[in-house]
Amino acid sequence: MFIGRAQEKVPLFRTEKRRDAKGVTYPWIVKTTGLVNVNQFDFYCVDTDFGPFFLKFCSYFPYNAKLCRGGNHWAQRQAAKAGIGFTPLDNAFATVDHPTALQQVCDQLGPDQIDALARKWFDLLPHLFTQADRDAGYTYDISILQAEFSLTQMLDRPLSGRVFFEEVIRDNLGRPARPGQPHLRQEDLHRS
């Protein structure tokens, strides 16, 4: 485990001055982001089921926590447990002995597994909710703020970056090749 401490922009609540219909001002609480002079604590960990991930705790109200993890690491660990042979990449699989079996493994990742990871490490790591707070019902709720999906493509012949980029965009947008430009054939791409 590696523990870091930083001061960063965080989600928070602030008050704004608003006016009613008669022009009288009153305070209004708004959710925003801002730099505050408090610490955020980053815990970089390795989980037996999920592999590397990090949890970030903010020491400023409303005491947010952020869990960042890659599903590919979870899939690699589960595939290894299931005896599925593969060659790993940082964010994908270079080769897989049994793609159908790997797809079945990947289909098992869902909110219950992610919630279990968060709850497990909330119990192990120090954070701002004391045991008395948790007993009183204060806890972290899980929501997905960002999800990324990727298609890893490997080439068996060299291509310039520009030609590759244009062909990938064209293939994904359904645009035909322009006359006089080389066309990247489907057999030139190996999907994993």
C-alpha cells in the first residue's frame, strides 16, 4: 500500500447570496467544486480480487470518497483463478486461450462486486466516519461517476499514426474511404 496526501479541487457545498421577489437577500446552499485548505488522502492498494486500485478520502465536508479501479485487472485475476490462459496488457488482454470463458468471467462484474470491494477497504482503511458514526447510520453510498470502455486493436504491420487514426474513426463512424487513401483492411486488425 502507498499512502499520499494532497490538496486538490473537491466537490463541496457553499453559500450564495440570493434575492427574493422583494429584493431581500438570503443565503442559499449550492453544490459546487473548489480548492479548500484541507487534505485529501489517497490510498493506493492491491486487492486479491481486483488488483491495483485507489481510494481517495476528502477531509472536508461532505467527506467524499472516490474509488478508482480497472475492470480489466479484476477480469485478469478472475481468469487466472478460473485457469484461463492469457497474456495481460496494462488495460486489456493481448491473447486469451478461451475468449468465451473470459467473456463469461467479465459478465460477472457488476455493482455487487464493486460495492464489496469498497466496503471491504472502508473497513480496513482509516477514514472520517468513526465506528460511532457508522453505528448511527453515516456511511458512504456508491455511485458511478465515470465509466470508460475501450477496444484494444493490435496491428501486424506498421502504419503511421495518422492513417491508423483516420481508419479507426472511419470504421467507427461508417464513413467510406476517400479515393487515393490507403484502406486499413479488417484482417490487418487483431481484436482482443
